[in-house]
Amino acid sequence: MKRLLTVIFFCTLVFVAKRSAAQVNYIIQHSTTCAGTSVTFNSTVFETAQFPSTILWNFGDPASGLLNTAKDIQQPLHTFNTPGTYIITLHVEDGGAGTIDLTDTIDFILPVAYNFGPDVFLCGDTGTYILNAPLIPNATYEWNDDTATLGPVLAVKESGAYTVKINGCEVTDTIGVFFTREPKLDLGRDHTLCQGENLTLDASSENAVYKWRHNGTVLNFTQAQLPVTAPGGQYIVDIDVPGCGAYSDTVNINFNNYPAPPFSLGPDTLLCPKEIFTLTAHVPGATSYAWSSKGLNVYDDVAYNIDMDSTITITGGGRYWAFVTVAKQCEVVDTMIVRYRGDKQLNFNDTAICQGNTLVLDADFGTGIYKWESIPPQRDDQNNTNQSTYYVYKPGFYTVTAMVGHCVFRDSLNVVFNDTLQLKLPKDTTLCRGEPYTIVPIANAPDYVWQDGTVGGYFSATTTGIYRIIGQNGCGRDTAATKVVFEDCPCTLLLPNAFTPNSDRLNDVFRPLHPCDMSNYSMTIFNRYGEKIFFSNDPLEGWDGTLNDKKLNMGAYVWTVIYTKPSNRQQVQKQGTVLLLR
């Protein structure tokens, strides 16, 4: 059973306490520098100013008239019809990040006319093909692949369509480079089939062109799979694979007058991970069996005669077929495709949504039977819908059972409604100069912006000041502030970051390493679920790693110490984590 969001917050407190906030340099971004093409603008400022009250773009293009500006749009579009140099400005006002003005000068140019030549086909699924762009002095190059190549030469190692931007503008041509695996053409063994039996010859190969011949006559058929019917004969397939060449294979499939008995291995099946499956060929009058198999990939090799019995044991996915000889006269055949369900599991988490909103739960594992249950029940049309998706309108406890093939999956979650965002920061505190202090908000919000524009769920305070935060979730927005004072301390209260309660009289308890001059002392320790497990008013009394005389598991625990300095009657609060080791 998953735990509530407030519990998840305490877990976050333990593991992020030593991170530092990142600083951001803002830039204006643009999708292309091609004149006459629609340009998409954006800016990294919106990573910090996530809730701006004002956005104003000016594209420096007065010839475009009213289209020269865009208001309150983070990613506007603009077309520069005339090549030239344009000054782009962006003005942003945000309650957290403040007022930000950005300027960028961009040259918009006409595309370079260039022809890469015809598409290229290469044989083999690995290799390298060199593409050359036009060489222009002092130009910048950006290819459309996922490499970091910035020059006029690109080493292509994967099939795809390629082009290049020169000085930010795409050239006028694109080239396709295709790596084709060498075919593994195999029409199978010769067979004599019973009257009325069906068989399909499969010559599937990547990027191939097919030509079939029957008893020397070219058929008007160009597909990869050819159905065979009586009276049969000799079948030849010729394929041409661009980049690899021509290939051919021959097989003889004949029929006799002995009627085919019914034979079916059953429908294709989906198995659970590591499931062992027994497949049996039930054929009246069977006198011999020949099983074969092939992987699910068209380039997998065929394994012939893997078993000669009526039953085989399957431990892996693939295609399995049996040619069964009947009365020593002829053969019947059938195929089953076996797939294994991967290790994917349902993984719902407890969550909160706003009153009036709808939560969509998706348990899609493919074709199967889905049973949903809710406590308390929802509308009659919601329960037992037998659909993989489920709509939540009310708070409650929800469970799904998914039965897909042989596999059964179950999961549940608790849904609560949260109308308003309640954001809190720790109380004002006084710390010793140089002491690390991380401010972590207490709230059900995924997005936070701090007073300097930093984005994140924590902030490392290093100087005296007032620290502010803006939080927002789907239900609203809130602000909070806390004052942190750093001063010179005549005595610094120190606590260890780990202890080992193993009765060796070394680091057996967790407590202050030496007590300072203080009063009104208290220390509280929490586990990772936010549950209080220890409290003491005596700095000489430590925690021995137990709760109710039972040893707790190794791991990180959160501690808070509060005391008053007698010299100035100021209250000091410290917090941190300690690692329990055994």
C-alpha cells in the first residue's frame, strides 16, 4: 500500500538535504534562422519565471505591422520575410523572479541551395556512410541527427533522412541513408501435404522486391508471403534488396488425395515471465512429428526438427510449428506464436487532485479482463467497467485486477481531494556562521520558485536574510517566508552524522558530541515516514537506535534540536540527518 504525499515529503527531506541550488543564465531561443520560414521563439527565463504576469515579445520587424509583437505567449511564432539582422527583445514580469529584460541580435538568411544526391542503400545493419555539406568559410553546421557533429562532414551510422543547418538555416535538400540487413531467405523444407491443407510460404526481407515463380511460370504476385494451394509443385522466389543484391530460394510443396484431418495448436498465446508452457499436437492417425521454431524477428534463424514427439516444452517466445505425418501418407501443419509478458508491473501511487477535477487511471496491459473496485463505490457505470482506463471523480481507495493472458496484475491507490495549496517554511531560526542549513518547504506542490529565481524543492541558506518561496499546484498558488540569522557562536553544538549501536561502547548512541551553554534543550528524531521515534530534554541522553525496546532498521533518520542561549535568550533550531549502522 502506497503512502500519502505528506509522507513522501519526509522522504524527500532526508535525501535532498545536501544538494545545492543551481543558478540560471537566461537566453532567447529560436528554431531556425531561415528567412521566409515560421520561427518558434522561446527563452530559458520561463524555467524560473514559471508564473509570469506579463510577457512581451518584440521581433524588431516593423515591416510585419501588428505581427511585430506578441503578448503573454511563451513560445510565439514569427516569419521574417526579408533576410537581414533583427533585434529581438523579451520583457517578463514575475512575482518570484522579478522583472527580466532580454535582447538578442539574430541574422536571418536565405537557405543554401544544395543537392545531396540520390538516396543511398547499404547492405548490413552496421556501417558508416559519409555525408558532405557545402563548405562555407566561417559557417556553423548543425545536423539533424542526435550526434554532436558541428562540422560540414557527418558520419552516418543509422538509417534515416538527413539534412543540415548552415548558420542556423536548413539547406534545400534532404537525403535518405538506409542500412539493410542481409536477407536470410529460407522457404523451408520440401513437403507433401494432405488434401485440403493450407500452407503459406514466407520470404519476408527488409526493403525487398519480390518475384514468385510456380513450375517455371512467373506469378502476378509481388507480396512477401505466398499462399500455396493444390496441386502444388515447385515454387521459386527471387528477391532484390537495394544495396545487398539479388537472392533466390526454391521449395517443392506437393499434395496427395488423402484427406487432411483437423489439426490446430490453438490461438497465439501470451505467457507470464518465466512461465513454462507445454504445446501438444493432437492429430488423429498421426505417425510422426517434426517441430520447428523461429524467433519473432524476421532475421532470426529457423531451428528445424527441435523435437520429434507429439509434445514440446516452451520456455521462450517465438513461432512454433509442427508438420505432422498422417497414416504415413501426407502432412498437416499449424503454427502458434508465443509471446512473454515483460516485467512491467502496475505502479499506482497515492495522489491528491483538486475538487471538481477528474483523475484518469490507466492499467493498459493489452487485451484482457480488467476489474475495478472503489471504496466507497462510485457511480454504477464506473465499477466493473472491464476497461483498462478508469475515471476517478471522488476521493477513495481504488483497486484494479488486470487479467491478461495467463498473467494477473493487481494494484491500488488512495486518492484525496486537496482544494487549496497550504505552503509552509520552517520557523525563523538563528544558526552559527558557516553552519549548513537547507530550507525545505512543507506543501503538496510540485513547483517552487525561490526569491532569487531558483527553481526546486529546497534552498541552501548561507547568509543572513529573509528567504521567500512561491509554490503552485493544480489547485492554487501560495507564498511563504522565513528569516535565517547567521552569527558567530562561542560554542557550536555538534552532532555526528552516523552511529553504530552494537554495544562496543563506541558510538553506541546518538547525541550532541559536547553540550554547549544552553537551556530549554530538546531533541526529536523522526523516521523516513515522518513518525516521531525519539524525544529527549537532556543533551546527555542519546538515542540507541530502538523504538519500544525493538531495534530499528539501518537507514537515514531526521533529527531536530531546539535550545535557548542563556546569554541573549535567543532560540536556536538545528536539523539534519543521521545514518544508523549496525
